[in-house]
Amino acid sequence: MAVGQLIRTEVDLDRLLAQVIDAVTEAMQADRATIYLVDWARNELFSKAAHLPEIPEIRLEIGQGIAGHVAQTGDTINLERSSGDPRFFETIDHQTGYATHSLLCVPVKDRSGDIIGVLQLLNKHNATFDHGDEALLRALASQVAMVIETTSLYAQIRAPTTIPLHYRYNGIVGQSPAMRRVYDVVGKAAATDATVLVTGETGTGKSLIARAVHYNSPRRSYPLVSVDCASLPVTLIENELFGHERGAYTGADRRMIGKFEAANGGTVFLDEIGELPLPIQGRLLRVIQERQFERVGGHRSVSVDIRLIVATNRNLEDMVARQLFREDLYYRLRVISLELPPLRTRGPVDLEALAYHFLRVYAERHSKPVRRFEPSALKRLHKHPWPGNIRELENCIEGAVVLAEGRDISADDLPLASNNPRMRGTGQSTDLGELTWVQMERRYISAVLRVHQGNRSAAARAMGIGRSTLLRKIRQLKIDVATDSF
């Protein structure tokens, strides 16, 4: 898969940068190369893509060594002989046992001209680096900057916080212990063909995790086909998954392949698996066991080579106990089980990192100059319970970006329930800390429906969830929208 394709997926960022550094090294005919990134929280440079088999990482203070000097000054440095130059940091060669002779180092600058990293080459094959090499490496550094700017890593580099840089998968932000455990399981799952069950509340990012498993697996060059089981009418699910033969029913004037066939060689992601009707669960079990099925109206078995990932926000064990979900299917699905933590338990560091990630995304999308949050806005974000999890946060930040005037987001810009005058005066004066989670969720959904005058589609968009999910929540929580005054 080409680098251009990789930056649009949830690929392991180290693997992405390794491909970039390999391409630069080959183009420049160098022996070794390193991409350093700037970690302003620690005032350091650290190597994140390097031909560096001897030690796991190099960290330099800004100004230390050739790379640190380039990060500090923005200069291009070309040394025919590294020995004797007072800026050269010989300790690294002593640690690695590698002998640096010639060296070429340039800054990596983003579109604003800010230094976000350094690109360094060592020992050109059978020659020293010349002025043409300098020009070429500066051009390549610009391309490296464009790659970094396209990833979720860039928002962390630019965020005006003291949070140390940490990342694993493109598009998935967070470094809390709970998320690091998730990353570890994703990495192990991606290396296999095992079926994965992703669980977690609505809006925690289950589809992103499914994409990360696929795009870091050997199947990444083949299709990832996603199906939202909750959004399909029961009468269409079977047809959508398995396809149909010509004449299978009125209007079936040609054969149509289903999602399993379309994903042959790749991965099928079934979101909201708990919504799958019992008869379809039986057919899915056969696909898992035999990798075979028949199209609707067909009699010939179709064989497929797929990997299956499923997700749900429902308690499948409870559904099994109530005979709403097949027990044999449940155990087939949970070969690898991965539970995503809700946003409220991930801590302030993850919340702030996610907020700045969405700030960069939507400031660029809406062509707004917004760059940071005022302290009052951050305080407001940290106090909110986030029942809608990351989806709710994303919608909140997009709304704040649109409303903000100037470069800073204030607390008043955040479109949160308690900031909205239409949400006040509803008689809901109980302290949030006195509520159970079910009471809190019921109150939140009722309040958002009230703001949108009962429009369920608009309310679902505001909460960052699907309309079908909202309708299910209304049923589960017994919210009587007919008796509420909108």
C-alpha cells in the first residue's frame, strides 16, 4: 500500500514513517536516515523513524547535536566530515558503534513555517552530499511535513499544551493507560486472522479500532467492508450480507453479490452486531465456521476468505441469557474481546488531546483561524460528563470552532447543554453527582430532544449518534416523547 493511501487509514504511524524514511534514503543514496520530531513539552527532539538497529531511540535537547541545532535555528547543515565539528554529538556514535562520516540535515517545516521536526542523512554512498542533495532533501522534507500534517500526530505537535507526545495509530488519539492497553490488543489482533469483538458505549470509537485492526493486518491491501446492522431493515439484512440470485424475489432481475463476497480476501466489519435478528445469526455462524453461505434464492454454496470484526454497545452476555442472542455465536465472536473505555474514564490528558485534534480538523475544514482553548473553555470541557463520548466531543468542538471569533475558543463558544439558554429552566436542578448513569443518560437525551423540538434526526446528529441508536435508547430508557412538551 502506497504512502498516499496509508495516511488515509488508521495505520500504525511508526510503520508509516518508516516507509517514508526508506523512500528518502533510497532517493538520496544515503546509508542511514532519521526523522526526528519536536516534543515541545519536553524541549526535545526524538527519533521516530530511523535506520537505528543498535538502540531503540535517540533523544536530544533542542540545540544539542547537529539535529538539535537545526531544530533550534532552522539552518541546513552539510558536513563533509563530521569529526572536528563542535556541534557534532559523538556520544550517539559511541552508543551505536556506527561511524558517521558525511552528514546532511534539514528542518521539517509545516505550511506555517514552524519547525515540527528534522530530517537527517548519514554517509552518502561513495561520495559526499553536494548542493544538489541539499535542495533535494529540503524538497523531500516538505513532502515529509505534508505527510505528518495529514496525520493525527500533527495536532499533538502543534497543540499549545505540556502533554508529552505519544501516539500509535493514525486517527486514534489518546495515551491513557486504558488506551495503551487497547493499542496492545489491536497490535496482537492485527497480526492474526482471529475474529474480534469490540465492545463499548456509543461514541467510543469502535469503528476506528476495527479499521486499525484491518489496516495493520496482512489483509490491508484487500477490502474492508462495513455493515451497520442497526441501520438496515430486518427484511434487507440477509440480502445485504449474502446477496441474491436472479429471480430470488420480485424485482430481482439480476444476481447481486453481498458484503461477504465483496470483502473476499479482506475484512467484514459488522457494527451493532447485537441488532442482528436470530435467523441471520444462524447463517452468520455458518460463515464463521465454514466460510461458506448461499445467496438468497440460491442453492450453490459460495466460499469466501474473510476476516470478521464485530462491534456492539450492548451486553451480549445478557442478551444470551434472555435468548436474544445465540450462545454459540457469541463464543465464536469473542475469540479476541476488546472493550473500549468511555471518555469520562480516560482522564484529562486524553480529553485535551482529543479536543485539540478536533480543533485542528475543523479549523481547517471551516477555514477558521482558531488555534487554542481559553483556560475557562478547558475547565468547562473537563467538567462535562460526556455521555455521548468522543462523538459528542467532536460535535461540540466543531460547533465551537464555527462560533468562535478570533483565535481562541471561550467557554461560551462550547455548545454544551448547560451553556444553552434553551436548556435552562426545565426544572432539572438535581446535582449531577446525585444521579445514576441511566438517569443521567435519560435526562440528557430528553433535554437534547427538547432543544430540537422533538426532531429525532436533528437530536441524533447533535449527540453524535445514529438515528437508529437514538430510537433504541428512547425505547430502552422509556422516554415518552409523546408526553414531553417540545
